[in-house]
Amino acid sequence: MRMKRTVSASLAAVALAACAPVTSTPPPAPPAARPPAAAPPAAAPADDFRKSPPPPGPEVVFQPPRIEEAKLANGIRVLVVERHELPIVAVDVTTVRGADQAEPGVGAFAGAMLMQGTRTRSALSLSDALGKLGASFSSAVGFDGGGVQGQSVTPRFGEMLTLLGDAYMNPAFAPAEIERERSRRITQLAEMNDRPASLLSIAQAQVLYPEGHPYSAPLIGTEAALKKITAGALAKFHAAQFRPELTTVAIAGDITKADAVKEVERVFGAWKGPASAPPAPAKAAIPADPPAIAAGAPRVVVVDRPGLTQSTVTVALPGVPRATADYDALLVMNTLLGGQFSSRLNLNLREKHAYTYGARSGFDMRHGAGPFSAGGAIVRENTGPAVREIFAEIDRMRREPVTNEELADAKANLIRQLPARFETADATASTIAGLAVYELPLDEYATRPARLQRITPADVQRVAQKYLVPEQLRVVLVGDAGAVGEQLSALQLGEVIVQKAKGVAAGPAAAAGKPAAPGKPAAPAAPQAAKPAAPAQPAAPPAAKKP
């Protein structure tokens, strides 16, 4: 039946079409005439100005923002930078003491717990309340200080500061949240054991600092330390280090000084610290001078990861504290050595020898003498030659004055980096909070360009000779010990000590050389003239730290 209806409909359509009037179709229009071909462009005039680019305009002079200061009756310091370009305000509430004042792992653990609930708000309600404001927020404690950070639109700043202040002053350290954070950190430690750069950092700390020194363990702590941390230990750290007289509130953005101080007074003005309000405990002494490495200590340590096709290498020693009077000269010296792409280390190891995609050096300056390190991710077959070249560049920095051209380039690079510290509201708040942590003057960044310009080649050589002491340098690397042991032995630095991935000593490397005589470490072998083997594809170098 369906088929019959379909056929009938088709026949009807044909009949209707036959009855329709006949229309004539107009003939197609003739094709448009093709336009004439365009004439070829005239040859560019051979004017002199086309032979070279025009000279650049004058250098923009760096002008840091004005930092205003106030102090509450309870001792809280307030630093304010007004920036009214956008309706955004950022805050960094920080204590000027850090994880170096406690047992390994405690300070960083406490910092993470600040945003995990207060005495009146659960972790979820605190997060939800900040989320409803459209605020970004975080908390952390480093070796030298830390606290809570946040950013919001201007109309919501007061509400955000109320919540962040509650987190900073009144963390709950709830048992369930502690266990959740403990599990997360132990997992993070396990992941670190799979990352060569993390393993290198842990091994470097163990090699450079004696057991018990605040810098001998990673900031996160060890697995054993994390398992022992209690709510009482976290509360004790908070009560001792998070106090009004140790706190700075750094604010930057679309707010006046008067309004900023008013908000800080409203949130923090009644805070008296612990109920008994005793004087703040004396700061634990962190040696300003770097600890001397024992004369008989190993100079070469390999964290064995069989099968790795590259070695993550550092040549390191205990460095200097941030308070050093040689800070500016060290900035310039390190920039020349390994602090920029055109540094001596990078030009040597990357451009000249193709051992790596990038080589870097840096001083991790803290309240105490943090580490100096130089190195990168090196093709396994070139591990020994690369270490030799690192030693050679350090030695050259000590022996030879840098050229005026090198010096001018390094100074210009350092000065051009300064505006980035104030690029955004949150970057500005973090920068001025750092002034409080390291007890620096408010004009630190305003005067730095002139201070850097006064550095001479003699200053650079002096600090290189003073701080890059060859006898203190230690080689630490993560790689295939069986593949690199013979290369390292050829450097004649002493016995090559091999560790398992978790830092447990395993013994000398294959074909390791004889140990150096105690008290008189052997110098590295002179660079060989032999052409290096073509490198495999190395990984990108680790990011350098900001000075």
C-alpha cells in the first residue's frame, strides 16, 4: 500500500510540472575581460638608510614604585604601593621567620595548613568564601619566611583580607586535614625520587651541609620527619613564628595608603598573639658564614639512576647569606658566570661543545649561607668533560678580570630585569614583602641600578676569589654511575661515591679513582683538546632562580 501511494505522488508531481508555464532561460553572460597583468613592483631604492637598522631610542630609566609604610600599635608593619591602573588589590601577609627555625618539614607543613581551615571555618567553607569573592589565594612558608597571599577586585578586598587574616592568625590544624596533607607530602616526596632535578637538590644539601643544619634536608622534609609531625608541633611553630611583631602586611594595587592601613587595623589590630603574649622567642642562630666542608669529605657524589641517557650535574659549595655586603658584586659575577644565556658557562657547554641545551649557575641566598651551584643536564657520554669545563670556567673567573664589554652587558641585563618585579599587583606585593623578610631598606630597588653600575672588573674577580673556593667545590650528579664513573675518575678529584636514589650510600663507582689525600683535594684535570662526541638530545636545563 505504501508503495502505491509513493508512485501516485510521483506521477502527480510529473503531471503538475507538465502543466506549468514554459519559461525561457536567458543566455549566459559573456565572461568578464581579464584584467591586464600588474606591472612588477619597482625595485626598492638602494638608499643608505636601508642598509642598516635605525639606532634604538634612549633607554627607559627604571623607576620603582613608591613604597609607603605604617605600623600598628601591636607591632604589625604595613607596606603599601598604590597602583590605580586596574581595580585589583593584592596582599602578602608574611612572617619574617621561616622553616629554618624548626625541625625538618615542620615549617613548610605549617605553611600549607594555613589555608586548610581556621578555628571558626572549615577548609571547605574558607575556600568557598574566597571563591565567591573571585579571589586568588595561596599559603606557603619557605626557609626564611612566609604566610598567606591573595588578590581580588578592589570592592572585595576587605572581605578577602578578613578571610586571609583569619587563616594567618587562627589556623585550626585539624587532625583530618593534617593527615590529608601528610599523605599528599609523602606522595610528593615519592614523586621527587623520580625526578633527577629533585634528587640532585636533596643530594646536594646532604653533601654541602652537616647533619642537623637547617639546610641539610629539603624544605619539605624527609619521609621519616613527615611521619612524626604532630598538630602540637605545628601549633608550636605557629605560636612562635606567627606573631604581630614579626608580621608584615604588604599591599599593592588600587587602594590608598589610608584605606589599606584602615583595613589592616580592622582585621589585625586586636591581635595579640598567644594568650600569654610572651616576648617572641629568640631567632635560632643560622650561621652567617658557610660551613666548612670537612677535608676528608667526598668531592664527587653520584646518585645512581641506571639507564639515564643524561646526567643532571651540579658543581656546588655553601654560598653566602642575603645580608652579605658583597651582594651586588656577586649578582654581577654570577650573571657573567652562568646567570644569563650569554654567560661563560652557557657559551662553553652549549654553544662551543654542545654538551647541553643550557648551563646555569646561581647563589640561593637565604638568612644563612644557602648553596651556590653551577651545572645543567648533560649528555651522559660527555659528563666528565662537562664537569671539567665547569671547573675551568670557575677557575677563569678567579684568575682573569672580565672584559669591560662583558661587564656592561651583565649590568644592563640585571637592570632590565628589575621592572618585572613590579609588573603586576601580586608581583609587587611579593617583592615588597621580601624587603621585610630580609630586612632591606625600602629604596633597595631604587638604588640598585646605581650600585650595580659601580661594580668594576676588580670587584668581580675579588668576590670570585673570595667565595668560589676550589677546595670547597663538590660535584653532585644524578645519572648512570656505571656509565659515568670512569669519566669522573679521570678528573682526579678523589673517590667517586655512589648513592641509591633515596640517598643511601652504596659504595665507590665503577672504575673510580683513588681518593684524594685528606686536607688536600686534587685539582681537576686540565681540559682535553679532543673533539667531543656528538651529543644525544638532552633535556631542557632547570630554570634558574631569580637573584
